Amino acid sequence: MLNYTLRRLFTVIPILLVLIIFSFYLMRLAPGGPFTSERPLPAAVMANVLERYGLDEPLHVQLWTYIKNIVFHFDFGPSFSQKDRTVNDVIAQGFPVTLTYGFWSAVFVLVCGVPLGVIAALRHNSFWDYTMTGLAIFSQIFPNFVLAPLMVLLFTLSWGLLPGGGWNGGQWQYVIMPAVALGTSYMAGVARLTRGSMLEVLGSPFIRTARAKGLPERTIIIRHALKPALLPTLTYMGPVFVYMITGSVFIDVFFSTGGIGQDFIDGAYSRDYSILLGLAILYSVLTFTLTLLLDLLYAWIDPKVRSNM
Amino acid sequence: MTPHPKPPLLSVRNLSIRFRTGDGMVHAVNDVSFDITRGQKLAVVGESGSGKSQIALSIMGLLARNAQAEGEILFDGSNLLKLPTSELNNIRAREIGIIFQDPMSSLNPYMTIERQLGEIVELHEGASRSTARKRALEVMDAVRIPDARNRLKSYAHEFSGGMRQRVVIAMALMCQPKLILADEPTTALDVTVQAQIMQLLDDIQRDLGTSIVLITHDLGLVAGFCEDTLVLYGGRIMEQAPTLEIFEKPGHPYTRGLLRAVPNIGDPAAKLLAIPGSPPNQRRAIASCPFHPRCVDAVTDCAEKLPQLDGGNSKRACLRPVEELT
């Protein structure tokens, strides 16, 4: 298992390298640059600025410097658009915010989605099942940019229960709506997926064996059925969590949380190469870490996977 | 008139099983009655779809949701068909064990063998974990799983097919039930392993006095194992007799056809005789002999009357006298 983990960690290095090189050149292909504006700067000033940020050098030299700084100093460079802030600063400030409500959103997805799916499966083809499935489909087609304004309309403007935006150091009142708005459609997906896999597992021969042992239904479900029924959900949750974090740009902007999504948008508008590149690396490291964690979790659950590691 | 002097351990009375399906009722088992006495080895033979597995499942209360069972299955004075699940759970595995036909899929792939065996005695005998482990070890030894101590923590996929079937048998033995229903226990295994498994079941029956119902389509298996045989066709009992008699003087045209279809190792050149036609359509209740469309001895009456299972020690459901059969 340790061997496997190390091997996996080792493969990140070439992947990240390719990712950096690819994104680096791709970004430079886009027209404009961080210092182009409607009224062009005087040539001398422009040359000065470019020199200060090292943008006058040939591209491959810039790339080499960039990689060197990351490897030796863990320095992702200065932001081009935000004065006196480095990319490290920007990430250190915005990322914890996004990660916090992203985490609670994932908790919401699992804690609500899984039990709903299990109950629907156990009450297969009953009123509860249909209600649950109906609700799930309904909320799955509700994108967060529809849900978020709707929630603000109800909970903030009509009932005055929750603040309509801001972060305030991550107090729970400020976390709820971003987390729920972000997670609802995924929660519905998890519920439907869990329902389906639970139904499949309950019809499998080893559950019949468990029944033949005389085990009560509750034990059969908890001890025999839950684990295999949750495997597809787990597989689904990995990429979903990454989507939730990266796809939270809208939530960050709409609720003014001060999360990393806002910086991403600003960076894209102002061609802030270093911010964009820094965030791309951050997201890919996140994706990688999560899939690895998930694979390990998978191995912990499924002995067959474990023995193949 | 009782075929066995001892009181029956389990008594199946007029059992009928129907399935509600998308296009109507399927009559899987029709008016089946038989007894099993203590220590008896009874074979239930029939082709696919003859209802033999459904009989075993109905005894365990494990029929599919769309099934309806009528009649009585008497065990220890209670009708298993009417028992609520909570009471049935006290009988399952403790009084009646079942061996399923596919050892590949009937074991939980996510639990160690120790837990899958142990949970049975923990449930029924209130055994502690360590007692349960000891018992699991004993039973694994009894079903001759080599190196049992080191295999306790193994998972199903780490065993070969034959070993998995032994684990499934071990499961049925954990509480030393009075009756074991073996539903095609060797179908998924190759011939040498088959012989070992049958030997094992034979030893169990001899040592513990367990009654065994062997459900199979393999007549060769029956010949060496069971004293009594029950032949099913279209969900009805065609013939029920001591195994020896079934083989020597089969009293039903269907049984005769079956025996003619068994390859003879002494005469490899002999032609195998298949029974013409195909199994009956069970979508309607049949009020005549289900076998008559394929029967070489059928007379007009066969298509109109339902023959009753009749006779002493050897019973048969056929309108024609034995002497007139071809």
C-alpha cells in the first residue's frame, strides 16, 4: 500500500511538469498581456515594466525561471495585476475560504444524499421512493446560478434568516448558503446513484445468503449491503469534489465570499499569467490528491482492489 | 399410508408457487407434496425451470417479491409459509441451512471468511467473537479447507471455486441444522471437485444425522448419493421412489426419457436419445399431464386428465399402467 502511494506520488511530477509547460504557452497565445490597456503606455515605460517582471526575456527562459522558483523557493511569482501581492499571498488568502465551504458542501452532499438514496432503495417503488426520485431529478436540473439567487431571495430578502453574502471569518451563517447552493445538484446525483447501486446490491446473491443466515434486515443492510452500495458513490464523489471547488467561481462571485474563484475571474480578465498558472497548478494538485485519497479509501473497502496494489 | 414410518422432519403439503410477471402469471410449482424424515437424503431432480430451486427458496422464505406461495410447509409444528420474518429468522441457518449453487457470487466479497462464518453463531447462539472464530475454524476443518487457521482472514476472491463451495457448505453447517437444502451444490465445479463435495455432504449426513435435500439436474450425482428421488416436471412431481427403483424400473415416461438421455460410458457409440419437444409453457395452469405433448406413451386421456401422484413406496403420476409403457 505504501509502495503504491509512493509510486502514485512519483507520477505527479511529470504530470505537473507537462501541465505547467502546456498552460504556460497556451496562456501566452491569448492576445494581449497584463499591461496592455486602452491607452498604450509609452514605449520606455512599457519596456521598464516588462523588464521588472522578467517578461522581456524569451519565453523558454521565463518558463525556466518560473519552474526554478517553484522548485527551489516554492515561489509562484508576483501577481501582475494586484500590486505588491504574490500568487502565494492570493492563494493563502482565498483558498481556505473556498476550501471551507467546499468541504461543508461535500459533507452536505454525502450526509443528505446517501441516506436519501438508501431510504428510497429500501422503500423501492413506494410513495417515498417516487417523492425522493422526483425531488432528486428536480434539483439536479437546477443549476447553482438559479438556486443561489432564489435562496437569497427567500432566506435573506423575504425571511431575513441568513446573510446574503460576505464571509465574516467563516461564521456558520455565512457558510450555509454557499455550501448548499453549491452542493444541491450533486446531492441529488449522489442520492440517485446510491439508490440505484443499493437496489442492485440488495438483489445480489450474497444478500440472499445473508438472509438465509437469519440476519435481521437492519444488520443485512448495514453489515452486508452498505459497503458495496457506496462504492459507486465514492467513485463519483472524487471528481465531484474537485468540480465543486473549481466550479465554485460563480458562488465566490455571487456571495462575495472572498474565495479563490474571484481571483480566478479577475486574473483571466487582466491576463494575470502568474495567478492563472498558480491556480491551475493548485487545482491539479487538488485533483490529484483527492483521487489518490479516494483510491486508497477504495482499496480499504474493497479487498480485491487492495490485493492488486 | 405413510411411505416412512418415522414422523417427518419437514412436510411439504400441496405447495404451489406462482410469479406475477409483466405478462401474466407463471406457474412455477404446482401442488407439490413430499416429506423429509430425519437423516434422509432426498434428491429433487428436474430440468431448468422445473421449479426445483423455487421449492428450496420457499422453504427458506426467500422467494422473490413477485412470488405467491400456497399450501403448507410444516416444520416443527409451524407452517413456514405463514411465519413472520422475525420468527423465520430463528429457523434460518439454525434449523435449516441452505447451500446455494453459485459459490462465486453467494459469498460477500467485502467480508472476511471468518466474519461471514462467525456472524451466524454470534446471531443464533450469542457466541462471542473468539468462540465464533473457534467454531468457524472447526467447521472449516470439517469441510477440509486446508490451512484453515491462516485462511480465516481471507476474502472470497482468494479461494478457488471448490474451496469457495466448501466455505458455502461450512456456512450451512455452522449451527448444525437438522436439514440442509443443497441447491445444485456442484454445478459450478469441475468433476473431480464435484466428487469431493458430494463425499463431504455424505460424511456430514452420516456424522451428524442431518437430512439433506439435494436439488440437481444431474442424475449421476443422485445415483451415488440419495436413497430417495423425486422427479419434477413443469412444477409437478412426476415420480417419487427409492433411487434404486428410479434407475432400475422407472415408472414414468418422463423418467425413462431422462435416463435414456444419460450418456453410457460403457457404450460410447450408443446414440443419445433426447426427449422431443420443449418444456411446457408455464404461463397457464395446466389441467392435464404437463408431459403429454412430449410423451411417447400418451393417449387421448393424457391431454384431458390430470394424473394424481399415487402408489406406495414408489409413487408415480401417470394415467397409463407401468406395464404398457414403452
